[in-house]
Amino acid sequence: MREITENIKKSAGTEIKDESVKTEDEQSTEFAIKKSEKPTENVSARNYTYILKCGDGSLYTGWTNDIAARLEQHRSGKGAKYTRGRGPLELVYLEVHDTRSEAMSREARIKRFTRREKQKLFDAEEWRAELTGTELDLLG
């Protein structure tokens, strides 16, 4: 994306170029990108990749920046279409990432895993070491 946009104003038949003016959309988009990519120490703003085990035994993989709120959405039927009607839902795996893009990339990779590979992920215990007490409490 260009750092400076060109805004052409026509006044009395002459063109005046103003390269310092950014549209409101461009400003908000740049702010959102910078904000989402900035590592943070605030636990509530962490980015997660997670796996849910559905009541029918199937697995659902997703990402979020607020795991407690996202679990509530899934459990109340307002989360992903896939999880609706497949309760009860159990959080079986949770990874912490510094940025949104890392969490999203990891989600995409895990979705390509076989069921056996996903099972190996959440059967291993090493990933639990990165979690806080509150995050551990959310696990089934």
C-alpha cells in the first residue's frame, strides 16, 4: 500500500495535488493492521489457535484473540456454523501467538492435518506450559 495517497482537487479549472491527505478508510485500515500485528503483553489481547471436540466426536479448528468469548459464542450457537448443533463442545487444544497472522496461519496448517495428527497435538502436554491459569481452566 502506498504510504501517501494522491488527492486531486480541481479548483477553477486547475488541478492541485495534495499528497498528504489520506482517506478515512485508508487510515483505519492501516491502524487495524498495525494494531493486529503488534505483539502485546496483555493476556486478554493474545491471539490463539484452538481445537474443539464436538459432541459427535468431530474436531473443529479456529483462531481468536479472546478465547473465553469465542468459546461462549460457539456454545451459545453464535459461533461457526459447523459447531452449531454439535454440542457439547470441549476445548482440547490451545496455542498462543504474538500476532493475528501467526494464529491464522497456524489454523490453516492445522486444518490440513489428518485427525491422527490433530490427536497427537492435543495428546502432547508441552503446549500447556505457555498457558495462563485462566486459559488452562477453559480446557476440558
